[in-house]
Amino acid sequence: MAADHYDLVSVWHLDAPADQVWRVLADAPRWPEWWPFVEAVEAVRAGTPTGEHSIWRYTWKTMLPYRLRFELCVTRMEPPALLEAEVSGDVAGRGICRIQRRGRKTTVRYQWQVRTCRPWMNWLAPLARPLFVWNHRMVMQRGESCLAAWLSRLNPRPPG
């Protein structure tokens, strides 16, 4: 694999119904409310009534001192279980998000097959690749913990 290509997998385990997890994740404009690394989400094109072919512009902060900007075009959507997308901008490639109920938990599995498109990142990739992978992992881990907290506010547990 080239130094500027990444196959990134993140798995989240959430204590909430799969359809509720889907609703929160499908509401991309509200991500900055619960995911601190998402700086901005802007609708570019609405797409079909199911959301396919919609385009969103994202700006992400990271653990490292840089931001990533990209557009995400939804290529396939099967609520409440699957979303596939193509991305272009500072990163380019394909992403898949699968949501599945497993017992009392909901599992969210993200897989990104992307390449970096910023010249400085490609230049540094042979040495900085482990740092870029770590950065992605930290952003995603924070997303999982913040979404879990957000969902727990939506589903408060009864006392006792």
C-alpha cells in the first residue's frame, strides 16, 4: 500500500437502539453539537428523498494542528443499517458505515479507504503515517464516547 493510502477501520459499541443511532448519525448538520472534532457540516446538494446522491461539505479539526476539509457524496443508503459514500478534497476515496444491533448493544463499523490529497501530507506520509493513523483513531474514539454520552441524554436511565 502506498504511504498516502489508508484503510482505516473503527468499531463503536453503543448502548442504544440501532434506529436511534442511525437517526443521530444521519443528521450530519448536528454532528458539531456532540462530536468536538467536527467543526462544520454544510449541505451542498439534497439528493434523493432517501438521501442518496446528497453532498455534504465537512470541516474537521484533529488532534494534530491541522484541519481536513472534504465533500462527501452519499452513494448508497439503506436505513437503518448502511451508508456508503465517496469523498473528495483533502482526502479522497470511499467510506462505508454499517450499523447493527448485537444483543443489547448497537455496533457501528466505519471503514475508510482513502488517500491524502494535500501535498504536505503526502510528502510526510512515509514518516508520519503512524501519526496520521493515530490521529484518526483518536478522533474516532472521541466520536464514540461523545455519541454514547449524547445518546444517554436522549435515553436517560430510570433511577435504581
